[in-house]
Amino acid sequence: MSDLEQPTPDRHERFRGDHPIVVKGLKTQFGEHVVHEDLSLTVNRGEIIGVVGGSGTGKSVLMRAIIGLQTPTEGEIEVFGRSITRAEPDEQIGVRSRWGVLFQGGALFSTLTVGENVEVPLKQFYPDIDDELRREIARYKVILSGLPEDAASKYPSELSGGMKKRAGLARALALDPELLFLDEPTAGLDPIGAAKFDQLTRELKETLGLTVFLITHDLDTLYEICDRVAVLADQKVIAVGTIPELLETDHPWIDEYFNGPRGRAAQASKERAKYMDKRAQDGA
């Protein structure tokens, strides 16, 4: 079975607009603490956009607001051209079936096997699917995430940290989403495991036509797979663009983040990889 021949339930027509996510004038606060003030962000269809910022800048809060888990104080959020902030519950359910989310740590149900975890959204949104077909879809998603087929029968406690991330990814892919939200997907992984996860993310994006909203602190991830990067600081998105564009931005946090020791190391690693790829192509 090829990547594009997977068993899948009936679904909405795919979004054909240019911007599957549009955030305008967002304000988020908890009591007296204001996290976001007049935050705006537009995500392009088909891109991997990295979201970075210092601790407490509300990266995860922003993601939760976009997927409807956090109600903003002010502002407007549109996903697939539909308002999330003003949508009725039934409308939100229809939109939520078109994205997948990998939370930090995987957020797997510990009493369910990996396969059963993947089946959860299928049962929620498509309860009439035959049990055998649902298990087959779950099995396919487990393989698609880079796990061995027998991982479907394992419990989260039997998995390594990296395998839990992939199991969470398999569940995020269960409904053939158009949007994929990843919250610190490489956190806690060793450099080899993180690089493999980055490669998998890029391959899934290209093969499945995904738009990826990726929260990360991993500079290697930003350099390796992100088409653009949005920087959160001062309660808003202060800059968004390619890394070369951001390096021209006059802001102390951006300068320290990308031009600090880790930023320089990530840039050097990217340049070495490009050089080795060119040598390999020239020798082919």
C-alpha cells in the first residue's frame, strides 16, 4: 500500500486557500497576567512554520488558542477560512477533524495500546467505521510514523521516549489531517533521534501535503526543515520570515538566539550538510 493509497473515511474537501491559519489582534490573559497583546500571524498553506520565543512568551498558549482549547480575551482566529473564536460547537467539531496535534510528551493514554490510542480520534469523529477497518487504519498510521508494526500492540510504558513521540504522531495523523501541530517534538531526544524525527516531518509534509505548525527550541530543526520562523516576544509576533531574513532584524532576542553559540553551531552544521550534499551530487 503506497502513502497515498491508505484506507480513509470520507472527509471534507481539502482547503485550497493560501492561508489555512490567520490570527488577528489576539489578546490572551490569565487573570491580570497578559500573555499576548495584539498578536497577529498568517500561516501559508504547505509550509513548515517554526514558532520560537523565550520561556513564558506563550508559544503553547498560542497553539491551544488556534485549536480551540484556549479562549482568547480578544481577537480573531480563522482556520481553513472559518472563525474558531466565533464558531458554534458543531462547526468547531467539523474543523477539528481536519487537524492533528502532537502534544509535548505524546500525551498518550497509558491504559491503551499504541494502536488503540490511534483509534481514539477515529472513534470520536467516525464512530460508524467498521472495527476491522479502524484497526487497519491505525496499523497503517503506526507504520507511517516510523514505528515497527508490532508497536501497535504495545503500551506507552513499553516504549522509549522517541517511540512515544512517534506514537503520538501516529495518533495525530489518524484522520489524514491537512494541518499538523507539533509542540516541542524533538525535546528530550538525542541528536540522532531528533534528526530522524525532523526528516520524517519533512517527508510527511511533502508526501501528504501538510501544513505544519511547529513549536520548538531546537535550532537544528529550524535550520533543517522550517520554511519560515515566527518569533514571539514582547507579547506578540515581532518577526516572521526565513532565518536569513530574521538575521537582518534588529531585535536583541533574535540576535542573541540565532547568533549565540548554539545558533552559530546549527548554522555551521547546515552549511556542512549542504557542502556534503553538493559533493555527493558532483560525484554521482
